[in-house]
Amino acid sequence: MAANGSARYGGWGLTLLRVVVGVVFIMHGKQKLFDFGFDGVSEMFSGLGVPLPEFAAVGVSLLEFGGGIALVLGLLTRPVALLLAADMAVATLLFHLPKGFYNPGVEFTLTLFAACIALALNGPGEAALDRVIGRRRGPGAGSS
């Protein structure tokens, strides 16, 4: 019975995870785009030793904002989640980990990393554009 309930509602758990993680990335991308700007993010990245900080600032800002929107919509969930997981791995290693686990909080980027990996491995859950697109492509097309 428990396995049946898990199968029945598990997709909605992934949906909740996808939407919440997407909103977090939208907010962080919005902050980078509209509060710090590309120059501010580039300056921060330069101080961290990120190669090509101007390019990285644009890429990360757009990835977090646009990727967050894509996650909320359930669009291209698996590839977007993988890109965001890579973003969080770099943020953890370059920025958060050197300051210690609690200051400012490795657990935050590590949790987002794990959530993105879970979405990449399991897909978007229910109520996702990936599922609608998969149905239109026909049987056996799967979902992203």
C-alpha cells in the first residue's frame, strides 16, 4: 500500500521541489540582474578568481533567472537542473566552502545542488510543460 501511495503522489513531490527551487533561483538571478548588475557580479567573480568573470557574470545571472523560470514551468527540466547543479557546485567550492560550513552557509548551495541533481535524475514531476511536450511527440518520447 505504501509503495502504491508513493508512486501515486511522488510526482507531486517532485513538482513541489521543482517549483520551490525554481523560485529560489529566480530570486537570486533577479538579484544578480537587477540589483548587482553584470558589472557588480563580474567584480565579485573577479575577486573570487573566477576565470573570465565578465562572461561568467552574464552566464550565471541569466542561468539562474531563466533557469528558475524554466524550472517553475517544468520546461527542459533535466538539462536546466544539471546546469544549475553545476552552478551550485562552483558556488559551494569557490565562495561558500572557504568561509566554513555555517558562514555564510554551505548548506544552502549544497541543498540546492542536491535538489537539482534529484530533478535531473527524476524529471519534472506532474504539471510540467515537459510532460505536455513529451505527449505531443508521441509514445516512448519520454519527458525531459
